[in-house]
Amino acid sequence: MDMEAAKMIGAGLAAIGAGLAALGVGNVFAKFLEGALRNPGAADSQQGRLFIGFAAAELLGLLAFLVAVILVFVA
Amino acid sequence: MAAEQGKVDPMKQFQIEPIIGSNWSLADGFNIAFTNSALWMAITVALVWVFVAGGMKRELVPGRWQMAVETMTGFIDDMLAANIGKEGRKYVPYIFSLFMFILFGNLLGLMPIGLFGLHPFTFTSHFTITGVLALMSFSIVLIVGFWKHGFHFFSLFIPHGTPAPMIPLLFVIELFSFLIRPISLALRLFVAMMAGHVLLKILATFVIDSVNAGPVFGATIGPAALILMIAISALEILVAGIQAYVFALLSSLYINDAENLH
């Protein structure tokens, strides 16, 4: 296979990771909302933890983007 | 990969160009020109300065401006009090400066001043800048940790109640997860900002190219892409705030590890 084509296919495959991270981030907020509606009094105090979970889930999606960028522009 | 002629290159917006002093050099091969990145950092610092100075009147009954500034400082103060405890107060100036610098930098990069022929530059979309900010937070963690606890700081890498045979393995894992923190902190901000700006530029290309491709494409794809672009712009404003908040929040959590160990 042509090297340039292989890089582009690899970058495209890396984009799957962004979609999977979207599932993860959605899950974080969905579970938070689920818990917050059951116990609204405790919701505000847990907002920091919500964003820690969001940041951890999001980072892995951003890594997928980074792999794609490195494949297209650096490798 | 260079962009082909006549195409919009979505990565060109991240190019660092010298404004003045392209021939100032510190040593052979080290250029210290005043770049567009430096200019936008200076603008950000000036705006943060004006914003905070406007709310420093300390009136008994605060006006709107003072309320805005006090909401921001109170927000950071509450975050540090919740995450670190009462020792957290001494970090309010650092975390507040970090938060405001990143927030203003993110938002200024989204300003539609391209309409007037100016080019906003998002300095937070560069790993060099976010990397230095993350290293500053990480240095504070290391300095405070070793200053306050001495070599006892290494107990951070061994969670309470670890069985003795597991200690060497867990120590290595925790050490790596500790050392990766500044990288992940810098990477998160830089990639989130860069991805958003590339996406906006690509949608803008859709609008221009579809109009150029004729009335059929211009009437169908063009408006759809434009509406999507406006929606994504709103999302980017949200992301700008969230990323600044996450950076400040994680910095304060890491400082909490140094202050209180486990």
C-alpha cells in the first residue's frame, strides 16, 4: 500500500476513538444527572467530581485526535 | 503535508509569525522575536488586569463590575476551600491568575474580529504554552510537597493499606501516573482548543466551497454548514470555559496531594 494512503487510513481509524470518548463523556454526564435527580440536595457539592470524570474521559478522546494529527502532519 | 494551492489550510491559523524583531537573536539560531502569540498573551494579561482592577474599589455596596470580579474570585476561593481545605487560601492568587489567563486566552481566540481584518490567535492551542503552564503547576506540587513533607512525600505513591508484596508494583504505577500529570494537563487544554478551531475552520471551508460550487450546493449545503458553524461556535465558548475550569480544578487537586498527601 502507498505510504501516504496508509497514513490517511490510520488517521481515519484514529477518529473512531473520538466517537468512543463521546460515549464516555455522555455516560459521565448521564450518570451525574441520574444521580442528581434522585438527590438534588447533594448535586451541587459533587460538581467538582463531575468535571474530574469528564476531564478523564475526554482526555482519551483527545489522545485519539492527537494520534490522527501526528499521522497526518508529522509521521 | 502542505495544503494544495487554492485550498483553505485549517492549520494556518496556528502559525506563529514574528511581528517585530525577526532578527533579534539571543545566541546563534535562537530568535526572540515578538510574535503574534506573544502579542495575544500581552493583550490577555492587559484585559485581565483591566477586568480585575475595575472591581478592586472595595465599595461596601458593590456595583456590577465589582460583583463580576468578586464572583470570579469567590468561585476560585470556594473551589480551593472544597479541594484543599483552609491551607488552600494561599493558592488563590496563583489558581485565579491561571484560570483567568486561560479563560481570557480561550475566549479572545474565539472573538470574531476577523471581520475587521485582524486575526485572533489562540495561544492556548500551542503545546509550548500549555506545557509551561502545566509545568508551573507541577513545580508547585513538587516544591510544596518536598518542602512540607520531605522524603515522606514519597508515601503519596503508596496508598493506605497496600499489602507489602504489592508495594513495589504499586509504587511504580503510582509514580508513572504522577509523572504523566503535567503532560495530560497540558495536552487536554491544547488539543481541546486546537480541535475546536480546526473544526470551525473546516466548517467555514464548507460554506465557502459550497457557494463557489454553484447555486444548488450553495442553497443546500451552505446554509446548513453555516448554522452548524454557529452552533459549534456556541459549543466552543462552553468548551473554553470548561477547559479553563478543568485546568484550574486539576491544578488544585494536584496541589491538594502535595499539601495533605492522602
